[in-house]
Amino acid sequence: MIKISPSVLSADFLDFKEEIETMEKIGVDMLHLDVMDGIFVPNISFGNPLIKSIKAHTKLPLDVHLMIDRPHRYIEDFAKYADILGFHFEAGSNNAETLKRIRELGCKSCITIKPCTEPEAIYDLLPLCDMVLVMSVEPGFGGQKYLNSATEKLKKLRAEIDNRGLDCDLEVDGGINGDTAKEAINAGANVLVAGSYLVGSPELEKRVEYLKSL
Ligand code: DX5
Ligand code: ZN
């Protein structure tokens, strides 16, 4: 079953209560929240105060994607409101410890790789992950084009997860639309992040239905 995690990056933060309610009604599975620090990625988005407000307003699980330098410094803070807490392999030093800490704090753990990172780099960490996120664009901005190199990475990670018999979701993020979603799912992804394709679209409901039918 495919899970949908709309990224609210492009939403109007003073005016997206209703859209969150609509997303709940039409059955999205979680909300994807992109935290950017202007250092690990060349953009700044939002931090925990907004996540706290969203948490108070929805029962949907919050899928927090940290794009911040040395994420271990902030795990305790973000674990207060996140349900799934993910950070970048490239941004930290002791990634195994950070993954363990996330689980100890009661969240699902997720490690994320940028387009420059090969999937083999995280194989040893897989038993510590409840989800793996493959970036299919350079992290930092919504509305970019899906990079085909992500497809092969998804295939490799799906095979490794299945061979090891792990219960680990495989998420893809960046440039997901009706066509690229098919490609990613065929490669083994089971969680789709979609920003510009869903959020703010008058076809939100139809598109979610379509993605879930794939
Ligand atoms: C990019 C973010 C994505 C982004 C996706 O760094 O991690 O979650 O919001 O946006 P689209 O779906 O428009 O590529
Ligand atoms: Zn993201």
C-alpha cells in the first residue's frame, strides 16, 4: 500500500489550516515537514514553533525532514512533535547514535541521502531505521525536476531491505508527480513525498487518489 506524505513547504503558513483538514479527510497518510537551516542547504524554511502548531491542529503523523547541519544537536527538540524524525547521512557524524536516540525518544527513525550519496553508504545503518528517504532532487527547494539517478538507488535499497527482512519504509522526495511516482514505486518506494504536485492544487483530491491507486 502506497503512503502519501504531502510536503507543506510551498503552503501559505498563515492560511493552511483548511488545507490540512482537507488532506486529513481525503486520506493522506502523514504530513512532510521540511526544516532547512541555510547551512546544510542554501535555504531557510521553518523550525519547531511551526511544527508545534501543526501538531496541535492535526492527528496526521508528522514526517519531519531535517536538512540541518549536525542534526544530533536538535533531536531532543524535534522529537517532541515529530512522529517520524529524519536527518541527512551527510550532515552528521555519529549517525548510528542519532538513529538510536530518535527511537529512544519514541519516534520512528529515518536516514536520508542526497543525490551525491550512494545507497551502499547506509546499508549498515538499515537495522536502525524505520524509514529511509532517498532524495530525488538536491535538497533545498520544492518544484525541481526528478533526477533519474534516484530510481537505481531505490531499487538497490529495496533489495537490501527485503534481503535483510527489515520492516523499513522506503520514501522518495523531490519532483514527484503522476509519472515519476510510477517510476519510483516500480523501483520499490512505498512512501511518496509530494509538494508542488499536491499542495495548493485544485486537483489535490484527485491526485492523492491517483497516487494511492498506483
Ligand atoms: C526539498 C524538500 C522537498 C520538497 C518537495 O528539499 O525536501 O520535500 O518540498 O517538493 P516537490 O514535490 O515540489 O519537489
Ligand atoms: Zn523533504
